Amino acid sequence: MNFVLERAQNHIMDSPIHILLVDEDQDFIRQTRRTFEPLGAQYILTTALSLDDARAHLQRTAPHLLLLDWRLLDGGALEGLSLQDSGFPVVALINQGEETRIEEALTTGAQDFFLKTERSAAALPYVIERILKEWNKTFQLEHTQAALTQSEKILQSLPDIIYRLDPVGNITFVNQAVTAYGYTVKELIGMSVFELIHPDDREKVRFRINERRTGLRRTRSLEARLLTRDQKIAVFEM
């Protein structure tokens, strides 16, 4: 069975927060329920007593976080559980005396672990809050990076030269259209744009860059002479 779920379903900490607790330890389940009861509607705690029950639940809906007793994974039970691509954080519940399983849990799909002791259930809300904040921060970063990557792929295919400069005029991005002037994208990244501008036009380009840096842009467009690889002149609009 494959229960890989779209991350986009769970990347925002909605209220209430849905937690799936997979554990056959009835005492720990009762302790956990007592812990979350005073928090009211902020959390929805669903329990499953076996991996089969958990799979059935995950086919219907995705939780914000999965608490999984790692003892249930004995005997090769990881087969069919794509925990590393689940789309939500997985917290391994480790029993006292089985601390050696922590490393196993963290290398086979769990994002974090929680050591089960006689009174540890009381700390779960704080642990869950921390893990979800870290998870959402990571998701948002990955989402932003993916969006930037996709945007750059689109820009690379455009026929006009598209570029970005840092505040002092160094090239931080340029698309493939620059190859028409004899340059490669790789060699231009990090180069000062002034090395490509005709000496007589460098001062007005410097003025234009300073306008952009300070936000005091007065000119709508600027034509400057670009030196091609073979030192020919091409008019370029900045």
C-alpha cells in the first residue's frame, strides 16, 4: 500500500490540529487523551491500535502529525510505509529501555522521537508544537525554492536577455539569451556588468543601477552599448 500524500494538504498549521496516535499501549493512550482534553478544540486526537488501522485511517485523511510506537515496526512492518515521503512529520514513540532504536527511527523515516515514560504524555503538546513549527518552516522554504527554480526555468527559455544584478552591479542571474552575444551563462554569473558595457556608457549605467538600489528611479528605460564576446557593439535596453 502506498500512502504518500501531497505535502500541500498539510503544510499550514490549521486549527484544529489533527494528530494520529498509533500505539497498542492503552495506558499511554489514556494518558495522552487526558493531556489533550483540557486543550479543547485546538487538537483532534485519533488513535489506531495497529499499523493496519493506521493505514486504513491514512487512506481517508492525512493528519498534521503522526505519533507512531516504533515497536509496531518489528518484523519488517516498514514495508509499504513510505514514511520519508509521507507529507507530514512522523514522531517515533520510543519506550524506556529501547533508546537504541532512536537512531533507527531517525534514519528510516521519523523526523523526531519522543521517549515514553510514566508521565511523559504531559509534555506532548509542547513537543508537537515545536515539531510542527519546524516542519512548516522547512516546507515553506522548500516551496519557495521550488517556485524560484520554476521561474528561472521559464526565464531561461525567453528570447530576450533577462538578468538580475546585486546592489553594486554584479550579475546574479542571466538567461540563455545572452549566448547570442558569445557569452555563456556560467561565465557571466558573478561578473560585474560594467565589464560588458562600452566605456562611454558606464557612468549612465552606474547612475541607473544606483536608482534601482535606492528606489529613486526616474528613467523608464535606458539604452546602453553592450560589448559582445568579439568586442562588437550591440545596443541593449536596461
